[in-house]
Amino acid sequence: MDKTRKNGRGPRPERGDTARQGTMRLLAAVEAGATLDEAAAAIETLEPAARARARRLALEVLRRVERCDALLAPHLARRPRPEIMRVLRLATVELLALGEAPHGAVNAAVSLCRGLGGKGQAAAGMVNAVLRKVAASADAWAALPPQRLPDWMRGPIVSQWGEDVAIAIEAAQEAGAPLDLTPRSGDAPGETLSTGSHRLPSTTQISALAGYDGGDWWVQDAAAAMAVRVLNPRPGERIADLCAAPGGKTMQLAAAGAEVTALDISSSRLARVAENLERCRLKASLIAADALEWRPDAPLDAILLDAPCSATGTVRRHPELPLIRDGSALSGLVALQARLIDHALSILRPGGRLVFATCSLLPAEGEEQLAAALARNPGVTVEPAAAPGIEPGWLTPQGALRLRPDLWPDRGGMDGFFIACLRKSGAKS
């Protein structure tokens, strides 16, 4: 049946298609190797509220897969089929992490099973019995540690900062992330953080907030916003944002009065930047191009390079990443970052500055990448990161900014970022 609406607004929501069913589809897609963003099409037939709830439930499950399996194992004679295991994990999270009423969560799980066909119907009795035991296992659940990061992520973290930091990052991943806003100018809803971002609960409905329609602010993690603050753009400066999408940093640069050129290799992602700029009434020149091949007409005053990376710093928001990636792409990413740094320096005027940033927790994409860049480019120096709200413990011996999810634990943490400001040799402006 063709589900396309005649008015062109996309698929029509299907009756009886629940948020929990959407969650099952999202979890199945992640198990097949997709990110939650890539899996979004699997729930496009849901009503907006159900779509949002399906994603929230999937996030909560993905943050606790290991804990769920450890709690369920003693109650299972053998491991169920993948689709039944997803039902059990979701119900376990609803019961023990989200505080759902046992009868509702158990009945919903049984209904999900019965909707899976003959094998699901055959498993419904087992699911009912297991979940009734799970509902009485609050103490056992509380005694389980947060989900452990995979070794390819955890090893470098422990080597750099120790076991306690790794454990704290794992706790931050399970806790999730609040909603952060960057104001265009002046105020924005939420608690004002020392760095200038504004923070609200993660359950906040974005489009209902004051200033949304007027473009008075945009959604951007407090750590991500620090890259532009370290760059300290000035009115009239010619600045390139070399990997611009989704556009939060481009908007910060434009709001500061800079003449901004925003590049991204993806035209579709650049279209999202254009939409964000229009909503916030800001301007930038948008170019779909490979940052390694693009050269401006004249050397630039400053460059922001938020380089492609492992995204390990975003595990609070994307708990599926440690589950679907194995670190095999890391060496290629590190090599690409090095090439991007060298190219960026080549299109920067003497005395100009480059902020190199990655949303990564891995020293190979941060501290080690910076040391290698300095060794390759002897005329380049590091300017100690400076911006309002920076705490002394966030600075590395090199003068870069190292942000981690375990920082600000009493305020909801922040994404993991490495941010370094490089100055090219020559006269300063």
C-alpha cells in the first residue's frame, strides 16, 4: 500500500503503530550496524510524539544493554531470538530504570511478543514469567555497574587519565545528556552556564521554547560551543568553517560578525546549515566542497576545523556508537585529520589562527595529533585556550582544552572534546 500523503508531507502514521514498536525497529537497525540517526526512517510512520518517545526509549536501552543482559541471564534457560531479547531489554529498562508500573510494562512486552508472529507468540509466556521476576529485582539492578566502554575506547582513556575517569565516563554515558542552547545574542531559556551556554532538561520540547521561531538560539552542546569561543572571532574577520554541518559553529561565527565561509563535503548536510542560518537570521557563504581541495581567493584570518573523528566524545547522546564501531577506522581518521590541519595552515595568513577540534576522547585524535602537527609545522605555536568559564583542570600541558563527559557531574556533564588554538608564524593582527 502506498503510504505517501497526497499533500506531499510524507508517510501517513499507521494506526496501532506504537512507540514501543518503533523502539523495536530502532534497536534492530542498530544491531544491524546503523546509527540511530541512520535508523530514523524506520519510525517515520509514527506520530511525532510517538516518534520522539521511541527514540528516547531506544536511547535508554542502548545505554544499558550490558546491564540488562547481566540481569536477565539467570532467568533464561537459553538466549532467546534477537527480537525477543529486544523486548526483554526494553521492558527491563522500563521497569528498573524508568520506573514504569510493572503490570503496564509486562503486558506491553507480552503484546509486543504476540505481534511478532508464531515464534513470538510461543515466547510470550516465557517473557511474562521472566519479567515478573525482573520486576522484583530492583536491588540486583542497582548493584550492577554502568555499561562498560569497549576496549578500543576504554584502553586509551585509562592510559591517559586512569581507571576512575573511565568509570566516571561510563556513568555519564548511562545518565545521558541535557539540552544545551547557544544564544545568538543576549539571553536564552534555561540555566546559564559559566561558559555562556544555557542548559535545560533533556525532555524539553525544543519547538515550544521562547525564542525558537525567532531564531534567538540554537541547540549545541556546551562543550561543542567552546571551539568558537576559543577561536574568539572578531567582526569583519574572514573565517572558514571547514567541516560546517550541522552549523552550530557557523552560526556562532556569523553571530560574532565575522565574514564566514562554511564548507561541507555533503550538499544535503549543507542544506541543513542553510536552514539553521535562515531560522536564526544569520548569514554565511556556503560551499559544497572537499575541505582538502578548497582554497580561498586570499589567505584567511582564522579557520575553524572541527575535523571528522571517532565521535567517541558524544557517547552520552549516541550510546549506539560503542556498540556498532570497533575502532578499525581510527588510523584513517587520524591521517585525514593531519592532512586537514596541514591544508588549513596553508590557506591561513601569517599570524592567523586555526582552531583544531575533535569530539573525541581518544588522545590519538587530540593530544597526540596536536604534538604531531607541531612537529610537522615548526613555525606554528599553541595559544593557551582562553574563554569565559574555562576551569584550570580542563587545560592540557600543551595549552589545549580537554573536555570530557565526566566533567561537571553535578550539572549533567558535557560532550568530550579536544580543542587547540594554533597560531601561524608571522605578524599578529
